[in-house]
Amino acid sequence: MSAAVVSSAHAVEAFVGRWAVKPEVCNALRGDTPLSAPLVATDTSITWFDGTCRIGKMYKAGHAIYLQMHCSSKGDLPVTLNAYGDRMRVTWGGAKFEEMKRCK
């Protein structure tokens, strides 16, 4: 018997997942502020306290990912995600927020 290893054609971006400033926020469904809402990122969208935004343009520089988000509530919004291991720094529309941790 032999086993075949199949690799994914697309690598998962480091920012994809569920993130929060405080561990108790990880299981929250929603929140009104960056401190009370989990950030949920897929390869095509981000949902956070501001609502859901889809990713338009994206480029990388080192560990940082620079995104041009298209948000129904705010229009276009620049976002920077700098994920390293289980931590991530976020700049959302020019405002920097506390370091987030990946939810388990």
C-alpha cells in the first residue's frame, strides 16, 4: 500500500482565521467596538465591529498584508494586517488597534 500526498494549490494566508483582543471575545457573535468584537477573516472578506467587508486589492510587504476593503457601511477602507504566529497587529482605516491573538 502506498500513500499519496496532495498539496493544496492555494496557500492559506496567515491572517485567515478568528482573532480577538481578549480571549473571552473569541466566542462572541458580534460586538460594537474593536475590543468587544472578534475579527473573522477569510481569503475574500473580513467581518469585524464595522460589519463585513470584501477584499478588493491586496499586496504584501514582508509579513504585512495591505488590503483595500470594500465595505457596505463605510465604502472603501484601507486595512493592514500583520500576522506573525498566533498574534496580529491591525490598522483599520488608519487607526491602529491593540495586538490581537488567534482564537483557539
